[in-house]
Amino acid sequence: MWKTERRVLLAVALFIGVSVSAFGVTPSDYRFSTEQSNQHIEVFLEIRPFDSRNHKLEIHDKRAFIDGKIPLGIGPGSFSAQTEFSRFEVRWNGKPVQIPTSVYADLFNPSLLPKTSPTLDRQGSIWTSVSSDGASVLLEIEGGNDAVSYKAWIIVSHDGKCLRFVADTTP
């Protein structure tokens, strides 16, 4: 009897695991930590469900605007955002760098599934790299929905400078 119950439990657990991965459930947080050139560098990213009550939503010329900006990761005329960043933090030796919300606030539906390789991994959607001198972090983040997608490269320096590059497929 015990063997049968264990087999059933194993089959149920396997089914749930396969079902979850088949439907693309992604993590709600991402953590990265490393030592480089005597610097301890940490990255903390978290997402939460999008709550339209916390934003100014407008339509101009059939384009959606969220908080005055064209949102990335949702269709051009809709407010179909499912998730947004709730935490976007980079630290050097325990000290957080002030990152302007304008760097990430318009990146909706980000996926925080870590890549295992920056070039070979087609399943993951986030990669972190640190400069050889430990002074900068490069974040590669992918997001979107079934209709549109984006890839953002965000460079954060220990002195607070931030750069962002985005490739967007929104029509």
C-alpha cells in the first residue's frame, strides 16, 4: 500500500512540475551576488502584479501611456501590463546605489528567469555581468507578453551613473 501511495504522490508532483514549467511561470524575484576586484556586488530585483490604481493611464493617438511614457512589454493601445518592478537595487559592499525609477519603471511584464549562459541559453531571460574592475554591473532583462517583447541592457556604476539601451518589438 505504501509503495502505491508514494508512486501516486510522485506522479502528482511530476505532473505539477511539468505543468508549471509548460505554462511559463517565472520567479517573482532575482538575486545576484559576486566578488570582483575587492568589491562585493549584489543585485536585487522583484516584481509584483501591476496595479493600475497606482498609475496615470492615458491614450493619445491610439497609443497607451503609463505615467506619461510609452510602456514596454505590452501592446501599443492597451494597458495589459501584468507585472512591474517593485524593487530594483544594486549594492556595492552593502551600500545601495540610487537608481532613478526612469531606468526601469516603463519595463512591464519582465521575466526574472535566470539565464545559465549569456549567449547559449534560450530559456532564461535575465543575465548579470560585472566589469573586470568591479565598478559597473550590466543587467540584460527580457520581458513582454504574447504580442510584443523587449530586451533591455542596463548599466549601473558604483558611482550612481546609469545607462539603458532597449530593443523593442512594439509595432
